[in-house]
Amino acid sequence: MPRKTPSSSVPGSLKQTLIKTASTVALTVLLIALLRELLRILPWLDQVTGFHAGSSILRILAAGGVTQQQQMIAAGLMFVCFVLAVVLVRMGEKVFARR
């Protein structure tokens, strides 16, 4: 009885999936950290430019002190960072596939 050998693409596929997953998680964390830093410098940016866009953004994100709304906004921002990370990983995958 002939023995079936596993396809060589299966381990490569698993390796590729693990790399893409780790890249997506790392990019998501990086984007969230960058977003936090951006929010931290908004008051300084308002002071330098004379505009009040940063304080308006922070007021919207504060959601009037309502905890549930703040959590929903935070979850939404995390989701946006995750989707952006997925898009960046897909674009990177296409770039590496061309090479």
C-alpha cells in the first residue's frame, strides 16, 4: 500500500499563517501605541498651532465622562487599528509575493 506524503505546501502555509498572525498582532499593538502618543500630544499641538481641534477630539473621546461610551469608543479605535493592521499585512504580503 503506497504511503501518502504530506504536501510540502502545508508546513509553508502554516508558517505563513503564523507569520501573518504575529505581524497583525504586532502592528495592531504598534498602531494603538502610536494612537495613544498622538492623543497625548494633541494639547501641545493645539498650543503651538492656536487651533482647538485637539481639544475637540479629546472632548469627543471623553464622551462626557460616561464610562460605557468611553469603553465603546476605545473598542472602536482598537478595531480600527486592527483593520488597518490587517490591510497593511495584506499589502506587505503582496509586495513580498512579487519578489
